Amino acid sequence: MSRDNSQQLRLPFGSAKLVDQNEAAAFLGISAKTLATWRSERRYSLAYVRVGRAIRYEPAALLAFVQRRRVGPKPPARAIPVSRQSRAALRKTA
């Protein structure tokens, strides 16, 4: 089974490093305070890493969280190519 990489989300930061709460919140489009509330109340299953007192997030965990929360259809596929003959037929009916 092959994956279509064109429809995957892209991270605005390097995926090899852990990101802090501010970067994770910016990626999710929420405030850092909201992210801290979600974590303390265990509202959502968003995995994090504790490094001493610091909280870090794995980029893969952020992407997985967003994909699990997706509601509705997948992003639109590329347009279907239409031949010149089909275009001419469409113009005649319009």
C-alpha cells in the first residue's frame, strides 16, 4: 500500500527535534496557555515529553493529533484533466 505524500501536512520546523510548548501551540493555532490546560486536564490525548521541568512535543505526535481530530472529507484531490473535445462539448451546452 503506497502513501500519497502530497496530502500530508508539513511542519514549519525540522522534524528531528523536540519542540517547546510555544512552537507546538503556534502549529496548532492555539495559545500556549490552552495547550497547558489541555495537558493538565488530560482533555485530549496529545503525547508530550517531560525533560526535567520542561515540556516538549514530538513533531510526529502533533501531526498525528491533527490527523486524528480531522472532521469531514479529506482535502480536495487535484482537478481531473478534461480533453479539448470535452471542453468544446461543455461550451456548446452552456
